[in-house]
Amino acid sequence: MLILNCGGTFNKRYNKLNGELEIPFDNKVVDTILQSVKYEYKIAGVCYKDSLDMNEKDRETIANIIHNSDEDKFIIIHGTDTMDKTAEFLDEIFDNRTIVLTGAMKPFEIDNIEATLNIGLSLGFINSLPTKGVYICMNGFIKERNKLKKNRELGKFELV
């Protein structure tokens, strides 16, 4: 299994110098969450962006990493605003891999529960021999990518 870290709110940290939340170019949050898990995983940083700043080139980079990998299971840490776009993009390309996109509505640094839950659920799901496909894991749900959408008004993901 390979974890691809794209950034998003999941990874944001408070910069004490300028007072802003920023996405650092590291995998500290994922490593912190998974340090207590006795599970071998590989992680690759991809673009370290807010998902609103992601573009087709970023999605192509993700697809190329998946395509060129020997792995067949992937967890993608992704911002929530365009998670569905990336999931749809990947679903059009891959039918022989299991891909789970997850993220968080609040930065791990502010509230570590949601990010921890989402990556934990993603790990459990991907290791339970799911059907190949593209899934989204948010708010306690893991569903095919077109069955879970972000409700911006309520600030959570819902079944559709």
C-alpha cells in the first residue's frame, strides 16, 4: 500500500510568524498518526496544496504515480473541496486498483480526532479486501466515489 499526501486541511499547521494556517512540505501528520500502528507503509508527498489550488496537472501527477507503482492499494490524503473531482478523474482511469481518498474538515493540529479517524478507517477498509475501485472516506463513511459528497452548507460529507 502507498499513501499519497497531497496536503489539504488535514495537514495544515499554524504559522506563529504570520498567523496563517499553511500546508507544510512534509508528511509529519501522517507519520504522527501512524506511529502507534505497527503497520509498514510507504508514503509519498505529491503536491502539498489546498485542494482549491489543485489543477489537472496535479491530478495527472497522482495518476502517473499510481500507474507507475507496483502497489495496487492507495490512500490519498486530499483536501475536501475538490476531493470528488480527483476521485472522478482517477475512476475514469483505473479499474484495477483500490484507491481511497480521505482528508479532514479541520487541521490535525487543531483537532486531531477527525484526521486520525479518517486515516484509520481508510487503512482498515483498504486492508479488508474491498472491491477494486475509487472510494471516499469521510465522516465515518467509506463509499464509492459517487455516493459520498461534501455538503458545503453543513460542513460535512453526506450519502447521495
